[in-house]
Amino acid sequence: MATDFRPEVVLLDLGMPVMDGCEVARRLRGDPRFAGVLLVALTGYGQDEDRERTAQAGFDHHLVKPVEMDALRRVLASLPVGA
């Protein structure tokens, strides 16, 4: 879906069937077409090891559900102007 849509931001859950969010992130990061995409883990997993795992997978941010709107606004505000 990402190859057709070409998103600027991806909010990605980690606990998905078939392929987890970290694998999706690794695949997106491995594709040069998605080099500038902002990847945000949106998950119920919030331990230090979970955050390390998302960082290693290529996520830019790690937000724990339920996400505070101010935290999401700060993440989205980190996008370059005109992106």
C-alpha cells in the first residue's frame, strides 16, 4: 500500500498479524523511496526494550497507546515545513 500511496508519515502499530510493525519499518527503511518518511510506532508496548527494538527497526518516534494528542502534535510538528 505504501508504494502506491507514498506517505510522508506512517503511524504503525507493532502488534499486527502476519507481519509485525518492526518488520514493516525495516522494509520501508530498506527501500530508498521511503528515505524521508517519518515512521512513528503507535503501540501498547512501552518498555525500554520495546523502544530499543523500534529504534533499531528504523522508527523515528515511539508513542504508547493511548496516545496523548499533545505528544502526537509534537511528532507531527517535527516534519519539515512544506513536507
